[in-house]
Amino acid sequence: MKMGIVGLPNVGKSTLFNAITKAGAECANYPFCTIEPNVGIVAVPDERLDKLAEIYHPEKVTPAVIEFVDIAGLVKGASHGEGLGNKFLSHIREVDSIIEVVRCFENSNIVHVDGGINPIRDIETINLELVFADMETIEKRLDNAKKKLKADKKYQEEIDLLEKVKKCLEEGKPARSLNLNEDEQLIIRDSFLLTMKPILYIANVSEEQLSNAENDENVKQVAEYAKKENAEAIALCVKIEEELASLEKDEQKEMLDALGLKESGLDKVIKASYDLLGLMSFLTAGEPEVRAWTIQKGTKAPKAAGKIHSDIERGFIRAEIVSYDDLIREGSMNNVKEKGLMRLEGKDYIMQDGDVVLFRFNV
């Protein structure tokens, strides 16, 4: 799954990307420093893997991962070709969800593309460009559906939906703010609307703001805006996160303790991103490998088995499942079995986050 990091120029996008992936994307104090999107793969923090490794002593431990894409800074008029325009929008179209970095700190040494700090103005600059791009997409599809209606009345349902989405966009609201039913979502899905993508707002604050970020006026504005969209907002100091990312684990803990933080902001971002995409992990454990496998919430056992290998899905017989909590508490798979805590589940079983599973299948 791909998460696209977006924002106006000089808000901290590439610094955040550097911290997340330690990939060293170029970061400089001028617009459009990032032209081609940088891509990095990052592990989803999961303490359960470490605990399972203590039991099984595997040859390797493999976490779930997310792909992060650092997309060039956007300016007003991008939907009409300003700045990097269409290139920016095409890069967003390729990601599954959006992380929007919003500058909430003052710093006279870092220029703001619009001259001063105003988080809501910055958010609306980006979101309106995405709305304008979606308007163009919807209008083209609407014209096409109306032409086809003359030959086939089934297109009336599509036209009604497109008119509803168009009205929402005309009000300056993202398409995701509509509560569409499953049939409507199916119809609109292949339009690949930018404003249908789930979004996470990052309020980028200074080190001085961090200790009381929830009461900072700029951060509160971002949080309130996100709430209206049924989105989430996280406050973090991107510069500190970049410093933390360069440290060893012990040094990171010392720095977090000194800052009075329980976990890094990046761990919050990665976990929130995972949730944003409606993902979860099931686990496999043994001496060769302890591993987290990424699936959509609501996935049934055979499809989950297919994440490991398509042959396992085709030949699925049953899933032998143990709760992670039960396994850790009992200390071994033998103890779990002796206490009757292992379950045998069939094809209709819906996987749960943290299931430790062994799939049985015919070759």
C-alpha cells in the first residue's frame, strides 16, 4: 500500500520522509526541491513480533511494511498546470491514501510560499486543487454517461450519483465526506477521485510547541478541520523526528524520555497510516521465521492464506488459529494446545488482528 506525503513547499514533507525512511531525500529551503517522488519502504512497528521471537528464536523476523511516497510541493493553480501541476496530481492519483503535512511553526529562516503561517489556508489551498481536479474528472464522466443514457437507461443511476458528487465538490467539500453506500462506491471507484482517498493531517510544530501541542492554536485549527472531514490529525515536530531517526534504539529511548514522550511521532504516523488504509496483520511463527502479513480488515481465511502463497489459498482446508495473547500468556504452542485454546476455523472465518495462524492445505 502506498501513502503519499503532500503539502505546500517548505512545510517539512521531505524532512518527514527522511525521518520515516532514513532514505536521505534531498531537503532544501526552496520550492520544488522534490520533483520526482522519492519512495521508501518502512516497517510497521509491532512489539508482538519481538515477543514471538523470544519464544521461537527464529532465523529472521519480518514485519509488515508500508510504502511512503514523497510528492513534490503543490502551489495554488496546480489543477490548471501551475508549478508542477499535472505531474503532482498524477503522483497523488497513484497512492492509496494521503498524509498532508501542515506547517504550524514560525521560523523566519524558512520561507513560506504564501508569506506567513496560516494552517487552514494552506490545507484549503491543497484540498481545493484536488477538488478542482476531481470536478474535471466528474464532468467528463457525466457528459459521457448522458450520451450513453439515450441508448441504455441503466446509466441513469450513474448520472444521479455523479450529480451528487459534483454538488459536493462544488461546495468545496471532498468526495470522501459523502456517505456512499457499497453500490455507489463500486460505481465511483474507477473514477479514481483524489478527494475520495483517506487523509491524515500532520501538524508540524517546533520543539518549543511540542510539549503543549494539543493547546497550540494552530494545531487545534488543524484538528478541528480534520474532525469535520472524519479525518485524523497528529501533531509532531518533524525536525525532532529526523534527529530521532538517526539514533540507535537506546539513544532514541533516552531522547524520548528527555522529551517526555512515550513513543516517537513517526510510530504514531505509521500506525495511523496502517489504520487509515483499513489494514491489519495476522502472524505466522516458527523457527524459520516470525512474520506479520498485511491484509484488509474483514478478510476471510482462504484469502489471507493467499497472501502467503496462491497455492495455499487454492488448496485451503482449514486454519489452525491461536490468539496472540493466549500464546504469550501460556509461553508455548504445546501449552496452548493442552489447554484447548487452539481453534480450527474454516473458509468463512474472518481473520482478526493478531491471529497466530497455521494454514492446512492440499497441494
